[in-house]
Amino acid sequence: MHYPRARVAVDAAHYVQDLGVILGVAAVTSLVSQRLRQPPVLGYLLAGMILGPHVPGIIIGGEASVELAHGLSELGVILLMFSIGIEFSLRKIVRIGLPAALTAVIEVGLMISLGYLFGRLFGWTALESLFMGACLGISSTMLVAKAFQEQKVRGGFVEVTFAVLVFEDMIAILMLAVLTALASGSGLSPTEFALTIGQLLGFLLALLAAGLLVVPRFIRGVVKIGRSETTLIGGIAVCFGMAAFASASGYSVALGAFLAGMLVSESGEGSKVEHVIQPLRDLFAAIFFISVGMTIDPLLIAEHWLPVLVFSLVVIGGKLFGVSLGSFLAGNGLKNSVRAGMSLAQIGEFSFIIAGLGVATGATREFVFPIAVAVALVTALTTPQMVRRSEAAAESVDHHLPDRMLTFVTFYDGWIEQLRAAPRSAAIGSRVRRPIVMLTVDAGLLAAVLAGSSLVHRQVAGGHQLNIGDG
């Protein structure tokens, strides 16, 4: 005789035990990480490595339990993207303005180009190089926020830094959609890029227009009841409902969750929804990073130590230069720009998502993912020191500028101040149109950067491949 209910109960008990082991190890490693003044994310990744199949250590309940962790990690991605979306609203986009978008586009465009170029020099395929460039483009909101919180950093550059992060996250959402299409074989031509971006913008505008009629009213009604569990269920329902709709439409669940967060924010009750989902988000986000750690093969990283080293230096140097240049050109001042550049010199959660997408769709070989994770680990270790030393570095740059460069900086800052002091139109129509125009321009610039780097670097790298590593 068979007892299916008993078997299910036994399996469930094993899953509960394994989940208890996973969270217990993560609690210990995150505590050690924080005692060493490192972000808890490093502890979660270490826990995943300890529990994963590539490092001898604690053994959990086999492949099924590993798959359970990976499945739960998807919830972490969805909730993380939902929380990021709540930070977005049309009002906030208007407030942080075009300068932050300009900085993000310059920096991300530079990093995609550098990642593509060095990937081709290492003998990787064009698509692998493009995925790696995308991984290098997006800084870690979690790491930066934690570093600022622990070091009690204040000043104008903090707002500049978070404004750039906001637009980086927006570009990352666009890149996820573009890369998903490319992984399915859409090609790399500028026309196909433009078509993909156009389809994405159409989907975004249609979903936002329809969602604005329903979601804000629904959330206000739920919050009005005054019960936290009702607010939690209502917010999660919107999040997962739109994630499922985006997935059914051929886009990533991350995109749907992000749009859900934006629509919740438009209700005016975003902070209340975010407050009740925060513990749930933190739990599943931790599982997400643990799941990433389980996939890390130290031997594979050691085999590809040169790309890890090179890309780590590219991230630190490229982001420092790109953010500083873009922020200065956007009118944020030299010192604030340098400090923002040093604070954003890392990659993180979005890089894992992008690299995982490449492996899952077969667009990249498996070694790309651990390289991206290793670069994230290296740059995460350097981030606290970069933030701590940013003020001294900015002062040093200001003092050691050549006289002609200092004169240019002074005149440029004065010109920007004059532009800001000029009268602005307060017409309602222009205030509503501005965010939409900024989104369109941002997407168009990203498409141009991706397509241009693809065409240029294909010719450059084609004749100068080093054929290092897995070519």
C-alpha cells in the first residue's frame, strides 16, 4: 500500500529542516560579515558557497532542496524589484531630473562598452561580451545604502548618488527586456535594438496607463481599512499579479514587479506598503543571495582569475571615471561628482540577475556567471573603503587640478548655476510630459549606446582578440 499523504509530509519535513539549516548558516555568516564591517550580502553569498555542491561542508537534502532554494530566490527577485519600483514615482522622476538620467546613461554606456570590448579581447562571443558589459553597468543599491548607513554619510553627494542609482535601476529594467529578446536570437543590429526598445516602451505605457486607473485606487482602499495584514496581502497581490502578467506577455517577472511598485507609489501609500512587506522582502532577498552563492564554483573562478581581476579593475576605474564625468557634466560639482563616482564603484544584485539570465537562456556559457559574482564580491569588499575615503580623494582632486582645468571647472559650475536660476515654466502639461520625455530619451540613448558599441567593438575586437580563457 502507498501513503501519498505521508510521503508529502516527509518531503515537507525535509524541506523545513533544510530551510532551517540554510537560514541558520546564513544568520551566522551574515553576523560574522557585519562584525568585520562588511555588508550582510557577503555573508549570504558565503553561506550559499558553504551549502552549495562545489564546496565540501554542510550537506542539505539533495538536489530537490537546492531547487527549493532557487525557487524561493525568485520570490526575492520579485519582491526586491517591487520595493525598487515603490521608490519610483513620476513625482520623484521630475524631482531628480534629467541630470541624474544623463549621468546614468553616460556611466552605463561606458561600462557596457568596456565590458563588451574586454570580453571580446578574452575571446568570448559577442553575446557573452554584451551580457558581461550589462553586468558591469549597474551598481548595487543595497551595498551603497548599507555603506552610507553604517558610516553615517551625509552631504549633497548622497542625493546625487541615489538619484543615479534610481536611473541605473531603470536602465537595468530596459536591459533585461533587451537582453531577453537578444538571447532568443533577435540579433544585434541597431534596427532590432530600436524595435525591441519601441515594443518595450509601448508595453510600459499601455500597462502604466491601464494600471493607473485601477491600482492606486485599490491600494488606497486597502490601506484605508487600517489592518497591516490586509495591506500586506493587497500589495503582494498587485506585485505578483503584474509579475505574472509581464511573464505571460514575454517580459521578465522583474519588470512586472517593478511596474507594480511604481503604480503602488502613485497611490500615495507606497511607504506604508513598503513598510509591511520589508521583513518578507528581506527574508527572500537573503535566500536569493544564498541561492547565488550555491552556484559559485571556486575552482571555476580560480581558472578564470584573470578575467575576474581585469573586470574588477574595469568596474572600479570605469565607474569612478564615468560617474564622476557624467555627474560633473550634469552640474553636480566636482567634489560631489568624485564622491558619487567612488561610492558607485561596484556591481551587485542586478548583475546576478543579468548573468543568471544569460546562463538560463543559453546565451552565455556557465563561466560568465561565477565571474560576475566574483567581480561583485571583490568590488563589494572595496566599497566601504571607497566610500570612507571619498571625501579625502575629492579634496585631493580639487587641490591638484591644473590651473587651466580649475578655471574651466569654475566657469562651468557658474554657467550651470545661471541655468538653474533661470525662470522655469510651471505649466501643468509640461510637468506631466517631462517624465515621459525623459523615459523615452533615456531608452533611446541606451539603444544607441548598445547598438553603437556592438558595431564598433565588433570590428575592433575582431582583429585584436587575445583568445584568453574559453574562446
